[in-house]
Amino acid sequence: MKFVAKTLYGLEKVLAEELVDLGAADVQAVNRAVLFTGDKELLYKVNYCSRTALSILMPVADFRIRSKDDLYKGGLKIKWDSYFEVDDTFSIVPVVNSSHFGHTGYAGLILKDSIADYFREKTGRRPSVDTVDPRILINLHISNDLVTISIDSSVIPLFKRGYRQEQSVAPLNEVLAAGILLLSGWNGSATLTDPMCGSGTIPIEAGLIACKVPPGKFRKYFGFQRWKDFDEELFKKVKLRADSLIIPSPVKIFGSDISEQAVQQAKVNVSNAGLNEAISLQVSDFKTIKTVDEESFVFLNPPYGQRLQPDEIDQLYNMIGTTLKHNFPGTTAWLITSNKESVKNIGLKPREKHTLFNGALECILLKYEMYQGTRKKEKI
Ligand SMILES: C[S@@+](CC[C@H](N)C(=O)[O-])C[C@H]1O[C@@H](n2cnc3c(N)ncnc32)[C@H](O)[C@@H]1O
């Protein structure tokens, strides 16, 4: 079976590596997605265990069109009754970039009509559309004249892990937080500090990696559980096997924030994720913190600046650079922000730069190697 794992821009390579580790074959990274092949067991496993996939689609047809009518005809040829029954509800998510369609919704309507007519011919009845809680979610992708129709096996995006009850003002997407950690080479064996942890997304994703907790463990449901061919025993086996690998945390993970409210929110989320033992949280101003371990990793997601005056945000980024230099010698620091201008005030030379997206927001991820003592060369 062929599958498409969707992800955030910049995380394609990390996701491809994850999929290979999970046992996928024919793994190929493309823009914001990774193609792979595997069986039903792998589909369940990837949904349950992947940290950087947003959703897993199963393509059911691809064909070329020369007119709108070709979409209707192509849709009619798909054996819809092998995927769902006439009594099941469905919904279509159209993603269209084609001169054949002036607006995206219209392409969705054409496919909906062909599905309804397919069932009417077979059963005399039409399945109903439910855009809120459909049993089957269909993804319609049209790029110029190429149509790909897939069924979404995740439905609720996989970044919605299920542990987040409380969220701060600008939380990181969970998939992005896990992606940064995997991209950084942090492998769960070095001490980790997030001194601006907000609602705790980075420490929690780090805790899940360190303790080998499958990120799907807290989810109530995956789309494939409503499929006609859902194999409950197989899914139980997949979960049991993945859960049997969970270990107590081999590392210390620290989260802190200047806001008492943010730390309270992080505490609730950490507890929901079952990571109270692994993660220590406290209220602190970053400038007062010193590293406990010189070989450790620091991850920072500072405010982007929307709620601050320009000189306040410049001072904040300047303080980050000074604190890293004086209080975190020997550490590897990673910083993610959408504020490209303010990072200049950090005053340290980044060793790596990556472009990533937090939802629709373009961000940069920077790596700093903090050396022992003051190195003038580090100043830019
Ligand atoms: C963009 S948010 C972090 C969001 C977090 N990654 C999450 O997923 O919830 C930035 C955080 O930095 C905190 N902050 C701002 N100045 C700080 C300082 N001087 N020391 C520590 N935390 C600070 C804010 O309170 C805020 O929670």
C-alpha cells in the first residue's frame, strides 16, 4: 500500500528518517510530505508512533483531467464501497491549484456529487456529508491537471497529541517541537533546558522522546479506527508493542518561564503526559539561570515581539545572548523564532540556520555552540 505522510516545511528529512526507523519502504521526501509504502500494520504504527507527521493519507486514485467533467468521471470510477458504507458520513478537504477550477470548494462539490452518484447507482441511496465529525475524511488534491484522491487515516491532525489542556499565548506546534529536537541531534541522553518553556511543549516532547513514549498514546481516536477494514486486534498489538518500549527518563529535563501562569499551564500539561518524574519546572527569569551541566542542550523559543515595544524586544534578545555566553558555557543552544530582525541582537554567530514553519508562521531555527570562556571571535 502507498501512503503519504504530511509534515511541516523543513521537517521532511527528519520525518523520512523516522519512517525508515518505523519500517517503511520506498521512502521519498517531497515538499511538506514523505511518500512511503507499507502494510496496514505500518499505517497504524506510523499514526501511533511518528513524532513529526501531521497526518497519514492513503491515496486511492490519481488521474489527469482536461475538464471539470473529468474529475466527476474519475471520482465515479473509484470503488468507494470498499472504503465505506452508504450509511457512513463523509467529508472532503479540497486542496486545489488548477486553472480548471476558479475556486477550491467547487472541485470538492464535483467530487461529492460523483461519490453520491456512485452509491445511488449501487444502493439507490446517497451517503450524507458531515463536515464536523465525518466517518471518512477524503483529501482531494489537484495540481494543474493531476488529481490525487486520498483517505485521511488520522483525521484529527497528529500534532493534537491529547496531553495539552492548557496553552500559553504562542505555543509551538507539537510536531514542530518534536521536529526541532530530532533535527538538533538531541537523542534523549543529554540534559535539556527550556528556559522560556511557556506551556511546556518542548520539555514535554523531549520527555516523550527520552522515555520512548509513543506520541499517539494520549489520543482518543485515529481516523483508520472508523474504516471498514479496521483490524482492532492488530491495532492493539501495535500499541502494546510500542508501549512496551517505554522507559523511565534517562535524563533530566528542565523547563522554566518568567510567567507564573505559564509554568502552571506547563505543570498541567506535563502531568497529563505522565512526565512528572522526568521534567522539573520552575518560575525564573532566564537571566538568573545557570547551566547545571556543561554538555547539555538548551532550547529557546522566546517571544516574537508582537506584544512588546521594539526596544524591549531588542533588549530581550540581547539578554539571551549575554546569558547564554556567561551562564551556559559548553552547552549547545538552539533558538527558534519568527523574529528574524531581533536575533541580530543576540550577538553570537550561529553555527546552523534552518527555515521552518510554526503553522503558517515562518520561523528560523539557529544553533549556537557556547564555548568555555569569552571568545571575541564569537561576536558578530
Ligand atoms: C513564545 S512563548 C514560548 C511558548 C512555548 N514554546 C510553548 O510551546 O508554549 C515565549 C515565552 O517566553 C517567556 N519569557 C519572556 N521573557 C522571559 C524571561 N526573561 N525569562 C524567562 N521566560 C521569559 C514568556 O513568558 C513566554 O511564555
